[in-house]
Amino acid sequence: MLVRLKILLMSLAISQVAGASLDPFVSGEERRSTTHYVYASGAWTSVSGKHAFVLKVQGSAPTRSGWDCTSSTLTISTGGSTALGGYDEELTSPISGNDLVMRLWSPSGGANLVEVHVLAGTDNVVSGGTVSFVVKNYWERIVNGQTETDMTQTTYPYTLTKIVAEADASIDSRKGFAFGNSAPDPNDAERNANFGTSSYKGGLFVGRMLDKGDRSGTARIQMRFPNAGGETTGFKFAVLSMFHLPPPSQASEAIYAGTYLPRSDDTNLAFDEGSLTWANRWDIVPQELEYEYEGDYPYHMLPLSILEVSNSSPNNEYLNWDLTQDADQEDRPYSYTNVAVVLYYESGQTGIKNWRYFASREYESQIMALSALDETAKKTFRDTRPRLWILKSQ
């Protein structure tokens, strides 16, 4: 369940108003296994099981004074250096030729959701790149008893940028020298553990463990992404993608993990993996969604998005948080240099006895160094550290 706050998502995507075009509404997510068409050896063929970042384009009925739209299509061209594919449930077979044409809207079928896939390149790594959509609207009108037709075309060029975390670490609230299944000693001085370079079970974990043998307490994830601050001109969306790993054996309940941004004046903002503990964590104080505030949106108190992570969530797969929040996808100066994943309304989820594991930078490096790992497994874990995906129009 993905919760978007403050503004309801609009389904507006492709429209023509008095001959002017509006940018498509585009969202996205990373997937380890996708089904799509790819162009190879002079033909489009259907393939599955491929790693991709998927751009999802939402169709809607375009309008133009005096004209009726008979259909709208989105075309992926094979031109350019970015490896592209696409998928449209309405297609029963790929369109012949160099272009893959997918239906966005028609009077009989209404709006459609089509996918443009930015495919993995060398060594099964998706790197982003330049992506262009060509949107064509086909029109018809009756003039003096005669049918007139027209076609309008707009090209939307985008840049998809991938930013991997340069620092990531989990922290938990355990007290003293207690680790694993041992209970905290109330006579110990208050101390917190450091997991900055941990790769155990993935290295990153979020949730709460209070009993069932594990007394580690409440856990959070903090991450830093270089060159991810102040995105403005042409900004469309930002997505946080993390590689989800199998949960603890005693995990049974779902957790609701939110994404938060620390304040710019947080005294612990410049965290170091080697010294980060619960004691010097970012000052993030999650509140309920009904929390009333004045002034700017308090990103350190209310989440940009919430994801339900449960036993039904796929393991060894990417989970995605949409950080964009606003539906209009206009320019905005959001900074994603520092991002935290924290239990939504952390202090109120006292019944949670579960946490979830994700791959850290160190986990990716260490597991890829295992000599016993076969090539299939290496393809799975080769590109798993936390990353941001940012889409901007050119």
C-alpha cells in the first residue's frame, strides 16, 4: 500500500488543450523481473525475466476544440543509446517495423497504462539514460458533411538518472552490550551498537523487535545520496529503490515503512557510517497522518510515502517508495541527499514485533566476492545497493 500525502494523484497524462501539449503523467519503479518487447535482429520479440526500471505512462482522453480524438498512441523509437523495451496489455503481438507503438487511449477502450522499460546493460546493471516518448493523437471532425482527419505529434525527451548511496547504515535502540537474544543489563551504561559496515542478512533493517527472543528494539535506516539535492528544472519524479531480502524467521506481521527527510539544520546531518548509532541519529519524529502543522511540510515528521512490507512482499526483489509527493509534477526544489526509512508513526506502533532486511552497499560487494556464487546468482545480487531514480524532462 503506497500512501501519497497532501495531494491526490491526478490521472491526467496526455492532453491537447487548444493545440497545446501537456507533459505526460509518468511514474516508475525498479523490477528485477519484467516482461516486455525488445527490438533485436530487425524484429520486436517478447521476453521475460529481465531487470529494468519501468516508466509507467498513464493515458487519458485528449481534447481539442471542434475535434474528436479517435486514438492516442505512445511510440518507443529504437534510436539513441539507451536500451529500451515496452509493454502494453492491449497488444497481442508486437508492431512490425523499428518502432513499438502502444495505445494510450481510444473511444472503445478508454485510457490505458503503458510501460516503457529502461533495460539492464552490461552485467545486468540498469544505469538510466535518455528516454524519449513520441505521443501521437489522431483527430476527426465533420465539416460541411465531409470527414476531415488530422494527427498531432509531440516528442517528450527525458533523462533518467540513477544515484547509488554513498553511505548507508541501520541503527537500533538496544541498550548496553546486549546483542542477539540476550536481554539488556540495566546496570550497563547506556550504549548503542554501530552497524555501519554490517552485511548480516543484507546489512540494513527497519522495524521493531521487542520480544520473541530478540530484544533489539526499534530500528531505522539512514542513507546519503551524492548530488541529489535541489532538483528543480524539469523535475518529474524521484523514487527510492531498495533490494528486499528474506525476513527473520519469527516475522509474521506487516510493517508500514515511511520515507522521511531530516531537517537541513539537524545537528547530526553529516553522519559517518563508522560512528552512527541510535544516540546520534537524525532528529526524525514520525507523527500520524492527521498531524496538523503550520508553514512548510515537516518532512522529518510526516512521510513522503508509506509502503506496507509483509510476508507477501517479494523477496530478492526491489521495493520502491515514490518520493515525489505532489501529483502535478512541476518544478520543485526538493533535496534527496539524505533519506531515512522509518516506521510510520513509530511511537504508536507498539505492537509491531517484526523487521525487514534490505541490501546495503557492503552486502552487494561482499556477496559478489563469493567464489561459490554462480553466474545466475551474481546477476540477482550484482546491482542491489540502495539507489535513487530521478526523472527530469530535457
